[in-house]
Amino acid sequence: MKPSNPLYPRPQGLSGYFERTPQLRNALKIARDASHSEISISDCIPPRLAKFAKSVRSNGFDLVITVTSPEAAHLAHLLRPDIERSAMRKGLKFNEILIKVQSESVELATYRARPKAQTLKRLNASATHLDSERLQTSLKKLLTTLADR
């Protein structure tokens, strides 16, 4: 046998390693089944609601739909029979459908001015009077970082 032809080719990706390890094949099957069921669950959502749905997942026998606004949550409540019918057609059964609202709030970045040189000198002087050596070194490192900016 030529040394250039390896006996076992190197596995491609994580699934290749899972396939080679018999103990992990079940984990790979469970992960694949979960991703397939997630795809089939998201297919149960009507297209009118799908554009407002941030995430759709199943938690045991509960279907959890996260939407972007209270109006979309109301629409999800109205379309609940359609969701249940399409889930039944796919062979999925849920005891409860939970609808959560997650709105994105934009936080403005606050501008924090750097401390002035006098303040840094004062803090450096007070750091030498601390009893704890760890606090002294930490405060001095912080002050050098602030001074370098």
C-alpha cells in the first residue's frame, strides 16, 4: 500500500467524527431529528405569521412561538386553529401553544468622558494608601489603561 493513500480518509466536519465513533451515533441521530423537527415545526406557521415570528421551537409537548410585537401575538392567537391543523397534518401534537413577545429596544450608547489627568493623579496617589496589594495593582492597571486611551 502506498503511504500517500491513507487507509481511512479524514472525516469532514463534526458529523464525520460522530459517524466514526459508535458511542456518539445516537447523539448525532437525536441532533439530526431535532433539526428536522424544528424545520417541520416552522413549516406549520402560516406565512402571514411567519414574517413576524422570531423563533419557533418545541419544548416537550408545548409549542413556543416568539413574535416581534403585541399585534403579531394577537394574530398568532387568531391563527391558532390553522397552526394546530397544519401540525396535526405533519403528525405533531402539542398540548399547549405559548406565544411570547420579544421587542427589540434600542439603547443609545452613552458617551463617557475620560477622566482628566488631575483625577488620574489623585486616584494614583490614593491607590498607594490601600492596604490590599491586589487592589493597589488592579487600580494602578486601570489607571494606566485610562491614561493610555
